[in-house]
Amino acid sequence: MAISIEKRRELEGLCRTFRRDVIRVLHERQTGHPGGSLSVCEILTALYFYAANIEANRAEDPNRDRIVLSKGHAAPMLYRILAEKGFFDPAEMHSLRTIDSRLQGHPCSHSTPGVDMTSGPLGIGLSAALGMALGLRCDGSDARVYAVLGDGELNEGTIWEACMSAAKFGADHLTAIVDWNGVQLDGTTEQVMPMGNLSAKFSAFGWRCIECDGHDIASLCGALDESRQSKGIPSVILARTVKGKGVSFMEGKNSWHGKPIGEEEFKQAMQELEAKAVCQ
Ligand SMILES: Cc1ncc(C[n+]2csc(CCOP(=O)(O)OP(=O)(O)O)c2C)c(N)n1
Ligand SMILES: [Mg+2]
């Protein structure tokens, strides 16, 4: 089932709003991770508003799909999307990373409505997602589990342990999505820890690999549809993205992985994000 043009436009519009709102709150709170939040915008939007069977009014439904944001530092984008889904008031975003806020710097399943798995330490999300997927299968549910990983996060050995296990257990209701932006905290992925041919690596671990444009809603939705067809093996979507997408001076820069946004930078960022809203 391909995404309709109307739905695609709707999701693209949401992404423009999400980018502006996230940059606004990161500037206001002088905190956060702009680069990885901007790069994962379309991936999370396609998941929550197209692929996954998740609604706030049946948040406890055992048969709902699950989404694990393993690259937990992109929490601001996740929170904005959960608010849009109705899990909490978007105004709560102003409390980001303050004491006693439900919206901490990394997602917490105990305190934040809509968060299925706590994350922050990189490398844990895929194992957790696999455990959820196998548990759901034991319960006779056909719910899917989606795990969103960073490409730098793939340096973690636990990711590859989970890959081996997912293939062994034939977890075809598990989809990993890699935010493949080529940049991590200290530099490019090539500089820090070259991972070689990711598609060949995942295939060698027994996974089905699908590549797509991670900023193109139609491409992402097509990849998510394809992953649902997988029979007997888990699937991974390698989604090509740009770290800091949408703000020219942040794009592709590891220096914008996580630092406060200054006054002039904020003005320019908003100008660019507003201009895009006018043109499209
Ligand atoms: C185990 C662990 N080591 C280090 C960190 C600090 N850290 C947070 S984000 C990050 C870089 C992640 O890069 P990547 O996965 O490529 O994320 P993205 O580019 O999508 O922001 C690092 C090293 C962490 N959170 N957990
Ligand atoms: Mg990265």
C-alpha cells in the first residue's frame, strides 16, 4: 500500500512544524541535541503517522506496535511527535530537561507517556526491541516492533549481538531503522569507526536490507511497507539522512551534535525553517 499524495503532504507539513518547534525549544532551554533530532524527523514521523499502529487513546493496548528510540539523545523530536499524537500537551515541551519534568534529556518509559523503552546509553535499544518482539510473539500478538538506531551507535557490540539473535529467532516482526547520517559525536563515522558496507554487514548477519532516502516521506513509507513483507528474517532500513537537516550551518557538522543554540544562530535557523514553510 503506497502512501497517498494527500497523506504525504500532511506528513511533510508536520515535519516542517516539528523542526521549527524543536529548534525553538532547544534554543529556549539552551540544551539538547539539534543534529540528531533534525536528522531523524521524517523517520519518526513516518513511523508514528504512517507505519505503526500506535494511538494515545489506546496506549495500553497489548497489541499496539512498539517503537524504541535507541538513539535516545534525539528525545526532543520524539517528544514533539508524541505530543502531536496526543500523549501530552505540546506546551509541556517548555519543561524539557528541567527538574521534575516528564521530558528529560533522554526518553524514560516510567515517566513519559508514549515512551515504550527507556534509552540513552547507546547500544541497548535493539536488544530491548528484540525482547519485546519475541515476547509479543509468545503472546500470540502480531504487533511489530521498530527500533531506531544511530549509525555511530552501530559501533556498539551489543547491536551485533542482537542482530545475531534476531536472525536466529526469525524475528520477522522486528524492523530496525538506521538514521544513516554519516556523522557521530566526535566526527564522521568514517573517521571515528568505519563500518564498511552496512548493507553487506546486515545481510551477512541474516537480515533483509532496504535502503531509502530518510528525508523523503514516500521513500521511507515504501521501505516500511517492504519491511512488513519480510518472512522469517528481521529487516533493517538504512535511511540516508543529513545530520542537522534543514538548518544549513548545522548540516553534516558533528559540532552541532549537542550544543546550545546562540541568538544569531537561532534567528538564522528559524529564517531558514520558516522560508521552507513558505516555499513548499
Ligand atoms: C554507550 C554510550 N556511549 C557514548 C554516549 C554518548 N553519545 C551520545 S550520542 C553519541 C553519538 C551518536 O552518534 P550517532 O549514533 O551517529 O547519532 P546521530 O548522528 O543520529 O545523532 C555519543 C557518543 C552514549 N550516549 N552512550
Ligand atoms: Mg550519526
